[in-house]
Amino acid sequence: MLHINDVSFGYSKSGTILKNVDLHVEESTIMGLIGPNGSGKTTLINLICDMLEMQQGSMKLQGSPCSSQQAKLAIMHVGSNDDIPVFLTGLEYIQTMARLYGTRVEAAEVAEYFAQFGMAGAERRLIETYSHGMKKKTQLSCAFLLQCPLTIVDETLNGIDIDAWYVCIQEFKKLRAQGCSVLLCSHDFALLEELCDAIALMWNGALQTPLPYEQINEQFGGIPNWYRTAVMEKAI
């Protein structure tokens, strides 16, 4: 699925951001990505999504470079902000995204997701009338409907209510069951423990080899203890 090999990246003013990063995400896998702010997580995601130009190493999705059109059509990036076109309705936004990805989403399908998220009927209103949480739910609905081979989630669940949180849990599990993979970047340990097959820790631009969640739970009693232990070791 996603194969990242020996990737390094830096900015001229701030120096090296990523250091020889390797990461492999197989099909039907939910991979967690955690680390302190500024550790390089968003830079890594931007490289996967071809929003930054590669400097060293390789990134491939389903055998194609992540910069290729084929790979771009296989990736859905749901970011941490809620910057979606406010001059469209929720329905128009999702159907426009579907066309860009070469597929079609029916109005009834969109209405079903909006109802699940407690927004019944809002899909026909302009996005400019939506709250922050409603915009996030619209982005997530789009990702769940398009079912791309790889969905990248970067702190997107921040700002949604608890009922929507549980809807997302079930929908991410459905994506995995359908053979899709998810790269889940989050500080929400409860979310990671509920969903992830494995978790990778990024620290100061370097990425630890991912550990299966079962191993983390058995050895450390959960992600919080594992994270504290790993961070303490890095700090020494």
C-alpha cells in the first residue's frame, strides 16, 4: 500500500525536519502517528500528499510515486483545519469532490451521512452557515463516502461532539473492513487505542518503527504509558 523509504526533508531556515524516515502501511490497516508538536508529522503528511517537493528518499502508494496522478486519486487527506468552500452547500461540496476523484455520490447517500452526524437536512444549506464542528463532519462524510485506498486524518476529529466521535469510530472500521487503509495522526489516545492496528512515534524528525497496538498494551498497559516511556528515553 504506502511505502516510505529513507525520506529526509528540510527547510533552508529551520534545518532538517525529517531524518531518514521509513514507514510501511499495508492494506486494511489503521496506522496511528503520534508525536509532540513540531516533530515532523505534518511535514510527512504534506510530502505524502505531494504538497511539498521530495528532497531525498521515495514515497509510493500502490506502486506509484505519491507525486503521480494515480496516487493522488487514491489518497483522501482530511486536514486539521475546516477550510472548505463556504459558497457551496454540503451536498455540492461532496459531489464536487467525488467528480474530482472520478466517481459519483448520490444525494441520498450524503443525506444519510448528515443524518448520522446529527445534521439532517443541512446538506442543502450553504457551508457558510455551518459551525466549525459541522464543517469537520462534512469533511469526514466526504472521506467515508469516497472510500479512497488511503485516507489520511490529521487531527480532524478535534472539535466534533461525542456522538459524532462514535460514528467516526464505526466508519473508520468499515473502511478497514473494505480493504482501505488509514493514517491517523492524533493526540487522542482513546481514539488511537480504539482503532489502531499499529502506532508509530515521531520525535524530532525521526520515526520509530511502528509497534502493534497489542504489543503496546501488553508491555506498557496502553498508549499513554508507552508514550511517556518513549519520550523519557528520547529526552535523556
